[in-house]
Amino acid sequence: MIRVDPATCTVADLVEASAWIRAGGVVAYPTDTFYGLAVDPTSDTAVAALFDLKGRDPGVAMPLIAASLAQTMAITTSIDDASSRLARTFWPGALSLILDAGPAISPAVHAGRHTIAVRVPAHRVAQTLAAACGTAITSTSANRSGALPVSTADGLAELAADPRVRVVDGGATPGGLPSTIVDVRSGPPRLIREGAIAWNRVLDCLNG
């Protein structure tokens, strides 16, 4: 267990956690909604371990978080003007953008679709963990597939006991709605999943 203060967390506080991720391990960490599970999305082995840990259907893609827009651009083949505008308006925050996956991303992350859902979260620990890793990380919820998400490190239960997992305890998370997922790469903007950011706010940003 790695305990950090979510108000003051720095890269130095997460050296052990980021090293574990780079070595192929799984880290449970707090986000601006619930606890998530991080692995290196460029590692086929690490991504496979995460799917196994969650019991997740391999046909379901994994969302990602990044520390910044610049870090996001490093994992996609390109970012269009509309997506860039939304990122600059709503990040950090609960808006995930569908972007073309870069060649370094494991195909299992996007389930062969060649696109990724990525955002910069409004949570210091989550952002700092991605920064410490030097790359975007996965952000699937820290629970077995089909189970409820958890908002505390204590709620991780048997996941925390798995030898593949290290836990960053940053206190309780706020819960709430998941991120809104949108695809504005080409053609009319599409709402993929309703969430914390209202669709009309996205459209207002694009039309403003």
C-alpha cells in the first residue's frame, strides 16, 4: 500500500507505483470518480493481465487517462481541431475523446477497433501517476467486471490481495457519473456515452 495526500501528491511520491507499472504490473489508484486500474497500455502482457484480473470481455475496449494534452498526442496518430478544442475546454475533467490509436498501443486496449477513449482527469493523484509513468495509463474501474466500482482503497477487497496489484491509497474518491465519451473526429459529432458533462455543453463548445 502506497499512501499519498491527494492535495500535495508529487511524482516523487509515486516512483514505486510507476516502476511497478513499467515492469508490467497493475496499480489501483484514485481518480475523480472511483478507483481505477492502471497498466502500461503499450504492453501486451500487462494489458492481458489486466483483462484477466477483471474477468473482462476481450471485446470491450479499455479507457485511458493522460497527464496532459501533450501526453495524449503521443499515443494517437493525430488529433483533429474539434477534439483539440474540446480537450482545451474540458480537460482536466470528465470528457473522454475518441481518437485514432497510435501504433504503440496494444491492440487489446482498443479491441481491434484502432481507436482509444482518453481524457485528462481532474484528480491530482491520477494525473501525477500518468506523469510519473511518462505515458498514458489505463483507467478501467477497479472491480471485477459486473461488480460495483469502489471509492476507497479498503473497498478493493480481493483485488488488492492479488500479487499483480499494488495500491495507491489517496483517500476516498467522489464517485458520481462516469466521463462523457464523444467522437468528433469527422462528420457530425457523436455522443458515445452520456456522463458527467452534458452533451449540449459539448455542442456549444464546438459551435462557439
